[in-house]
Amino acid sequence: MDILYIEADRNYSRIFTREKEYLLSVTFKNIEEKLPQPFFMRIHCSYIVVCLNWMPLINTYNGLYRCL
């Protein structure tokens, strides 16, 4: 399973892959603590992304970003 990103959903977490979406009854914080840090990064209070999938971003305005 190749994770693209993880989203917080109240007391659940949604894991998104290329093929499917998974809903887990595990808190976002619990998942974050178990992920290997060099490969996953929390970018928002509700999102964790896989660093390997990153594109270069530019901070444009008020915390918003755009892809290069």
C-alpha cells in the first residue's frame, strides 16, 4: 500500500492511497506518533503527507502555497 496522505476526521483517520481510501478508528495523533519521521510530515492540523510525493512549493500569501 502506497500512502499518499492521511487526513484527520474527528476520532478517526482517513488514509488515502492511489487505489483506495481507508477509514481507521485510530486518532490522528496516534497514527502520527507511529509513522517514520523522515518519510511523513504533518503539514496542517488535519493532514500528514508522504515526503516522497512532494513537489516544490512557493508560499504565496497568508499560509497558502502553490506548486512550481
